[in-house]
Amino acid sequence: MSLICTNFDQRRWIKFYFILEGSRAIKPDFDRVGEAYERACTLVPSLRDAKVDAKAAVFSMTADGYPLVGPFDKNYWVSTGFLDGVSSGGGIGKFILEKSKETYSMYYNWSYTNRHAGRPTDRVSGLYGRFKRDKAHFSFRNGWEVAQAFDIEEEGMLSTLSREYQMVTNKCGVIDMSWKGKIEVKGPDAEALLNYAICSPIPSLAKIGSGLMLTRQGRIFSPMKIFHHDNTRSAFILLTEPERESRDIYWLRRAASEKNFKVQVFCVSEYLASLALVGPNSRQLLSELTKSDVSEEGFPQRSTRLMRLGPVAVVCARSSTSTGQLSYEFFHNRADSAKLYEAIICAGAPYGVVNFGQATMNMMRLEHGYKIWGRELTLDTNPFECGLGGLVDFSKGEFIGREAALEQKDKSYDRRLALLTFDPEYNPNIPLEWKNLPFGNEVVRREGQEEAIISAGAPYG
């Protein structure tokens, strides 16, 4: 049995907040609990024969006896000063939970039957109802309902992806990209902030750039696309993975605070929607919807234009959208998504336009070797070992992670990212079924020796 009993100079603790010797400075004083101990022995006589081990300890408490809970520092809450955590911990925990955002930490966790998804969520694009009617299969990313594929008469996932892939790569397809994380950076020091936070060149007005944010150790913190679309407000749009949205915003705000930059950094994903038109017929289809010049000379790769597509005003970006195909992405007000989609579908019938989902886009991404966060790129990866060293611009001056990146760029690395293809004809004993496909974390062996780990996989063509 243990009894906590002590006598110490409270005034000394109040004055100096804590004693450097900690609990060693507190001496047990059994007499302080002697009366209570006698009463306990009267109620439970066997206690008199029990061995008593006296302990000395200090309990923290606030002046009113309630815990100290609330904002402490930027993006942090403090929860301390519990006199009795058993009685108040549950209620305070419930309150703190309501103030917390659960994002990336739960992304790779297993789903259990007692952990209800609560779907569909409130984070749906303006086309969710239409896609549901068109038999879309949805996945879940940072609260967003994301169309994975569009089934036809229960044809099976492999057949669905093969059909979507062939239609998009030979004709054209439309995909809803509203789930992408979108961050706006604006203000007089917007470009200065991006030059400091991003190691890559910042695009000029009406241009698109690929960029990396590095940690101070020179590892990849976040890959992103950068759109410079509005010079009058010095405004930029950064495209990131939805799971990284909050994390990237915090990183940029912290960098701005560090340098006292006059900027605003905030999330615009909820109202800035996006549809992408992909495939060899996409330019012809786009020309049916706008009077703007969309020729190769008038609208080159990695550029943006303000234009009207049918009844909807958009910022049109010409980029590969991670597909390696001729692509145009249309950023617009979320309330206009249905009108824009209908205009594309109606005008696109002669050009063979089809719906396709994230799973087919992932097939094209892997086919062309594009890398994404959480798969090929992690906090353990630096740009030079994964083929992205060309995105690090040492001529631009100071940026986060510059010194560490300089040390890394001339090193040799014993690991590399490589693109592997598997031909079913060489493995006739393994049927080509969905369950047999490598999707990530599988081991690659050669003559029984482990050579690599697969980061991501998909069926091809």
C-alpha cells in the first residue's frame, strides 16, 4: 500500500515556479495523514498489518481547482492543471476533440466496423449527385468524396479502368479535380514568401511551375504546382495533395511570420472547384466552348488564361494534370460546376468525351513516372535521390533547406526510384486479377534477394 504524504515550503514553489531538484526536494511526512490513516484502519482493520510505503509527491492545480485549457500558441492548445484527471479528463477530452482537425495522422489507419465513416461527407463537389447517378465508385480523401471509376453494368474494376484508359488516351475524358488542396497566397510580399519557402523558381504572371518545399534538413516537405494568375493582387494558387492542405498552410504561415512578410495564406478548396479535360481530342473540344485562342502558339504548355467556357468564367491552366496527356484544367466557382460539366459533355459528344476517375489518372501518372506525396515522396526523401534535383534552384538565393540541399546534391545514393512493368505473359501461373496486382509496399526480389519495395502500382493499358 502506498500513501502520498509530504510537507514542503509552498511559498518557495510559488515564487520560483518549480524546484530544480524536483521530487527529490520533497520529504515524506507521515504525520500529515496520520489522522486519516487511523480512520481508514477503523473501517478496514486489516490495514494495520499492511506494509505502508510512504511517498512524497506534488499535485498541480489551478487556483479554482479546474484544469487550464485553451489556446496557448499559434495552432496549439494547452490542457493541463488537472487535480483529478479521472473525473474531468473525459469531458475535457471530448471538448478538445471538437477543436482538433484529424487529417493525415489517420490516413493510413485500418478501418474498423465500429469506426463509422459517416459518408457521404459534407465535402462533395458540385457534381457528386450526377456522378452517383452515373455509377461512380467513390473513395475518401481528407473529407472529400473522390470519384475513383465509373462502372458500366458491373463490368469489374480491371475492365472499367482499361476502358477508361483507352477512351481517354485515344479520345478525351473529363475528371473532377475539386478534391485537390488549393492554397491562395496573396499580398505585397507573396512572391518573396514563395521564394523563401519553395526551393524552385517561382513562375511569372500567367505561367505554371512545379515546386518543392524542403525541410531544414533538405528533405522533401511538399511537392506542389504553382499558378501565378493575378498580378493586380500578387496572388498565387498552390495545388497540393488534400491530406497535406492544413500542414502546408501552417508551414507557409510560419515562414511568413519568421521573415515578417506581409501576406495572406488561406485555403480556397471549398469554393474553388476544378474540372480537367484530358486526351488528344481535348484541344478540339475546348475550341468548341470558347472564342479564346487555344492553339499551341496561342496557349502553350504551362500557361494560364482567363476565359469563358459556355456560361462559366474560368481560369484555364494548360498542364499535364499528372497524366502525361494533353490536358486543360478549369478552375471555377464551385456553384458553377454542374453548368460547366454539362457544357463539356454536350459539346464533347462528337469527340468521344467520357468520365474517368482518380484510379485511371493514377495509371497514367505511373506510366509517365510522375511522383506524388505519400507514395514516391516522403519526409525521408531528398530531391536528388528521386530525380527531382532539377527543381532545386541554387541561384535564387536564400530558401528553407538550402544549406542542407547543397551538401546533398553531390552525394552518391544507394537507392533510386525506378519504374517497373510486369508482363502477365511471363507469369502464366498467376491469373490477371485485381487481388494479384501490386499496389504498394510489396517486396521485389531477384534470385531470392530483396532488391526494392514497391511504392505504388496500377494496371496498365
